[in-house]
Amino acid sequence: MNTVSVKMLLLLPGLLFILWGEPARCLEENGGFTFDGDIRHFAVAANTVYVATEERLYQLSHDLTLVQSLSQRGIFTGSDLTNEAHFSRVAETDEPNATFGVNLLLPFVENDTLISCGVIKCGYCEVLDLKNISNVLYREHILVGSPWTSSASVGFLVDVEEKSTETYILSANQQYEPPKSSCSVVPEAVNLHNTKHHQIGSIFASVGAHSTTSIKRCHLSAEFVDGFQINSIIYLFSNLPLSNENNKVRLIWLEGKTNKMKTLESLRGATLRVSGGDGGEGSKLLASALIPGGPPVLWSGVFSVDGGQTNTELVLFDISPDLSGDLDADPDFRTVCPLKTALTPKTLRPKAVLLRQKYMTSVLAVRQKAWVVFFIGTGDGQLIKLAVDKNYHPTCPRVLYRANDDRQVFPKMLLDQVDHKHVYMPLQNQMKRVPVSDCSTYTNVQDCWSAQDPYCVWCGSKESCTFEDDCQDSDWISIPDDFQPKMVSYRVKDGSGQITLNIQTHLTVGQEARSNFACQFSTSSSELCSTKSPPPQFPQCTCILSNNTLPAEGLPVTVKFRLGMTQLREELKLFNCSEISGPPTSVLCRWCIEAGCGWSRSGCSWSDGGVKDEVCQLMESGMNFFKPEIFSITPSVVSFYGRNHAVLSGSNLSDVTRVRIQADLVCTAHESPVWNHTGVTLTFHIPSTNTKGTVNACVLLPDGSCHGNAKIIYQSSPSCTGIAPRSSWISGKRKIKLTGSHLDFVEGVMHNHALQEVRPPQNRSHQNLTYDTPAADKKVSSSTLFLKVANETLACSITINYYPDPEFTSFTSTRAVDGVRIILQKKADKLEMTPAEVSVWGVEGGNQYPCVMKAKETRDETELFICEILRTPNAEFQHLKVTYGDQTVTLGPPSLLHQVLLTLRILLIPCIIIAFVIIWRWQKRLTQSKLTQMNTL
């Protein structure tokens, strides 16, 4: 296999919304770093990570420890049009007038420099010291890449084999109806720019020794997604929007040879089509990753199959270049348009669809032994690991990281180049450094193997699951090169008058384990294997049975294996295959397969030919059950913590024993017991999961068959961001409104002073819910909120204050036009009660008259609640009934003196206003009179 030198794309396309604010930089405990704004671009070189945000450029060590940061804000003077432009950075306290928006961030490792290009008014580039970004080695106001700060463009370094190897910047720029730009020139689709001063035209120039300096998009728009170089071949991927519904995905090949002109004129291309009813023209490429190794050149892409961002597929292609076609004759891209006759490009179709998952946004591919491991980012903040064997058979996807909210993973992720055991995962204004595996969580050899993780081995000397390079000797075992559902399988054969038991171990082992491989067969009745049995030879053991007959009830057999210091044990039960008979049902088929026999249409036999266990599931069970159907599951959208007491509706549900929930056919299914059967409904718990997304649910019958197909959608967990009001009275039952996200998943609200009391939510929606507060004793001044979601209790990080109950003191009633006006007095406090929280009734002669709230006023140390009782003959009431929460207060009529004083207080305010007006007018007349006298004199 040829040594492949790969220069991966180090540009992160897709500028998202920028968060403004004071710089806030911190290293997180869980292997992450939070920046002062959203990440625009990032790159990795050796032991350093470079991250550009809107206002700063960061230099971090490989473990995301801050080395230094550089402000991107400064003073811009002059103009690009007159070649007198100048940009200089200023201190944090100074007032800048421009910001350097980075579009290209390219570590030039061989030159010990970091190339940073982007936009200040128009184009601007800097060459920085790779080890010290504050050391600016060169700067120039020149356009390299897109003139817009947000565009579907890419850029990376390429090598061109001239007299000596020259390195250039390849910029592939979005082509579309552009918005206004300060730049006088909009670049063509693909350009090659210099990286050194000695190259023709000097650094950053795109000119060469000949006239051809760019590749043009001949028609309509182009959005570039990714690009890289392998040996001398350059690969470029783009979307060509044909209309609102249709899109074409194009691949361009270039040969980096001779010079810039020959490289650009070596253009050949292909069209990538994923499977679909529209022939793939509705699909759009969202992200891509080269698969290391080869030839052939394998590549994976995340495609949107509906043109949006929801339904996405991870697809594998062989993109090995076809260099047999004509040069520079592509219908979409050419150095000169449209002088040459265009040829129809070849079409490439997928070798495999590896994963169908909603909201995939990014992918990184790593080769680990014979396996390829894909790290997949999603639009709802997940990092999913998918291992694929040499036959493109995927294992069960596993979630390595899951954000509690729905922040999107950027289109590009990169591997830690120091230990190759961490993935850099950018999330809005955060960079996560996520381990590629957590082998230590598997505590025994079976779990370590069942994880189907190519990174993990069971280390015999340590008796633990570790990375292979953490196992000091070669005494380890791991999964084989291809997917296998079981660690050990066996077959029973009857030939030449003897029964043979063949044991196959599905393992990859180190040299120490391989050289110490042994098997031991035993049974409780007699000696099992004859002396004619061959010796064990990894990965097989063979036992020729001493007895040529097997009991009807089956023969229990124990097989012990030794691989180095690791001991394995397998319990088997051998049957006479020809005696496993009866009507061909799923139960009989499964029994036959599990007994190591062969199953065919004619039934169970000693034959090697047969089918896999999955086929048995498609057969009828032979038992007399009515086939159940599923109509709905309520709720069907839950958080990843699941939901208790879900209700499944359908028909013929009486015989259902469990509900099976499965995300993927290769993943282990969850099965939940059921209760409250009515034949048309049943109750069950929706289990928790590590993965956000859609799963399938079916109902199980006693024979093991599963029927129906319903969808359950797992989403992010609830979070709360606000509360109103922020206080409660001690007696409780005050109605509180919580705001946040996914609050419709909340099953209860708790306060830390009364965790045993779960308050049921009311009026739930995605962003709001209301609930009634629990009571508290007088010692409680504040309480922290928690959310109950399924079997989890989530911290809400919001505190509510407790104050004494409101104190209503008295009331007055006066005749109004339509009834009686009531003024209810309450001592002023910190509760900030609203009229909606108070209910009032006037009581007279055993009858209650509701009082309709009109307003609330605050005067001095008293709060007045004003309401009206309509159409009542009484102006006086025996007493007033006031309720708030679940408390009721009865107020008697005030004394005559109290009423007079209250009336005077109410009348006093307008009297004071009238007095002020009279005094003001009198002073005005007096002043005017004095002015008249002075004028007379």
C-alpha cells in the first residue's frame, strides 16, 4: 500500500450568529474551552489548536489550555482602492473602528507559520508565528478567499510538483448573486495563491508564469463544502443549486503538477448521486470526511436527502480519480467559459449507506485496524460514534457526548494530533475535547468485547478494558476484523458415524494470547471428547464426541478457553438436530439455530446450510394469538430521560407482555413491562436513552414475536431560564410561571425545602409551565427549584424567596353607578401581589357576591385592591371574604372613624392638587403685576 500524505481541510465554513460581550475565557473541567464569542474557524497543527472568533484569535495547547489570545479589533485607515489601507490592533480599552473577520486559518507547519486571511472592509491577510501568534511576521491588504464574512467557501494548502515542490493556498469561493461588498473585485470559483515571497508575483499573489489563474463557475451558483489533497490529486466538493428543490453535488479532481496553470487546467469532475426517488438531485452535501488508507480512496459524506437539515444520511463513496477523461471540459467548472465543448461527467454512486439519523451536521473518519470509526456531530448537540467493519457493516451507534440543549455541532471536527484519542468538537462558543472511547467503563471481558469498539482491548495482565497501547504486553483480546453478534459460536455435525462439535471464537488477539490458546470440554455425565479430537488451533476448537447419540432432553456442555491470562467460559446444550421437528414456526427455527444445527425450508437438520436467527423472527410462531396493532403512544415525544406511565393505544393488546424499543437493528433493544391491559390500551414506561432521535416501538407476545411499528422521538432535557413571580407566601399554593425549553417534558416541580412534595405542572408548553408552590415554615427564606423528569431530578438553578403571608387589614364600600365599589387594604410587602391573585366576595344575608377586580394602587405603606360588585341592592356588607392561594381571610366592616379617615385620605390628594394650582396662579399674577409696575417706571 502506498504511503498517503494527506493535507486535510483546516477551514471551518459556516459562520453562525456572533455573541457580543466582554471576553470570557475559561478551561472547563470536562475537557472543553469557552470563548468570548462564537467560533468562526479553527485549525489543528501538531500540539496546538488555533481558534478564530469574531473578535479574538486563540492559541491553545492540545488539551485546550490557553496559551495566548490576540485581539482582532483595531483601527483601519485609508482605502483598499488607493492601496493606502492600514490596520493596526488596539488595546482592549481603546475604541476600534474595524474588526478582522477570519475566513481562512491555515497552519503552514513546514514554514512554522500560521496564515490568516479574511475581511477588513475588503481583503486582509497576516502571516503569524506558528508558535507565537502575537508575532505578526507579515501583513497585507489583499483578498484571498471570499470577500464576505459568511459564505459557503473553503481553503487549504496544496503542493504542486514543479522543479521543486511549491505550496499554494487553494481557495474555493462561493459563487452566487452576491450582497454588496467593499471589494472592487469578486474572486472566481477556484484560485491558487502564493505562500512565500520568492514565488512568482510574491506572497498571496494568484498570478503565475502563464495566463490561466483561476477556475470559473460557468452557470448559476456554487457552494463549496470541503476539499483536501492526497499525493498529487486535489479533491473539491460543492453543491450546485439548480432550483429551490433540486441540487447537484459535484466532485472536482485536479493534478498538482508542473505549475499553477497546468494544475488548474487538469480539471476533471464527477457527479455524486445518493439513492432516492429523485435520482439524488434533491440531495445536498452538508459535511464530508476522507477515510484514511487506500487505495481505493474512500470518502464519507453527510447528505440531506430532502434538501433541508432534518433527514440526513451518512454515505460512503469510492472517489478514486478517473484520469482518463478530457481535461478542462466540465459542464460546470472550466478555466475558460464556454469555448470548449462540455462533456457529461461520470456519475458516482454510494458503496453503502452507513447511517440514517436526523440532524447530522458533521463527520470525522478515523481508521482503527481493519475498522473505520466515524465521529458524527448533530444539530442537537450530540457526538455519535459509529464503527464500520471491512464489509461496511456498522455496529450500534454510541453517544460520546450529549449537550443538554440543542446547540449545533459545526460542519468540521478534527482529531487530537498528539494522542489520537480525542476529538475536537466545536459547539457555538465552546470547543469540546471528547475522548474517542471510554474503555474503562466495561468491567469484564464480555462487556469489553460486546461494546464492539475497535479502540478497546481486554488486557489479560491488567484484567481491565483499555486502549491497546495501554496494555504493556501482547496479552490482549479484542473484536475481530468483521462484525460478529457473539464472541463464540458453534456448529454440530453428524458425519461418518460420529458427531463433531466445532467451536469458533470471534476474536483478534495479541501474540502472547495467541501462543497460549487452549480449550477444555466437559460434561457432567461422562468423558465428552474422544482421543481422535484434533488439538486446539486458534481461533477454533474441535471435539469429536465419544458417544454417537445425544439424549432427547439435550446434553449440557461446558467449554473453557484460555488465551494468555484470560479465561473464557461458554455453556452449551447439544441436541440431535434431526429430532428437532414439528411445524415450521419461529420458535422451532430459533431452537434449531441456537442448538448449532442448520435450518432450511424442510426443517432442522445436521446440514451446514441454513439461515441466520433474524430470519426466524419473520416466521409465524404457531401459537394461537390475535395479532396486535398499535394506533398511538402518548406521549410520543419525550426527553432522553424517558417518560413514566406512557399509554399505548391499539387493538388486540390483551396478550402483550412487553413493549420493545429499538433505535437500530444492530443495537440491543430495550423491553419495558406493561400493565393496565384493557385490550385497547396498556401502560408502560418509556426508558431513558443516551441518544436523541427517533426509535421504533413494537409490542411483544409470549412467543417472542413483535408486532406493530410506532415512533418515539427523544429530544433534549428540560431547562429553566426564568421565573415569575420570584417569591411565594409561606402558606404556599402561589401560581408560578417557569420559562425555559422542553418544559413540556416536566412531570413535576420540587423545592429543596420539601423534596418529598412533587408539584404537578399545569398548562405545559415547550417554553412555559405553571405550578403551585409548596408551603414552607417560617424558618425558610428561600428555596431552590428542581424538575422531575421520569426517574431523574434536574437542578433548575433558580431560587424563589419566601415571605410571610399577605396581611389584609380592612375594606370600605361605596355606591357606584353599576353596583358597589370595594377598596380592600393590605399592608405593603415584598410579594408584589397582582389583582389576578386575589379573589373577593361580599357577604350579606348568607349570600356571596363576587367582586370583579379593577385595579391596584400603592399609597404610603398600604396596597389598595379595587373591585366592583355589580347589580347588587346592598351598599353595605356584613363582611368580606378574601382568598389567595388556598387561604381564605374574612374581614368585618371598618369602624365609622376608620371609614371617615380613609375617605379623608382619598379626598386629600385632589385637594392638595387644587391648592397647588391656586397658589401657582396667584404667584403668576403677582409676578406679572410687578413686571407691569417696573415697565411703568
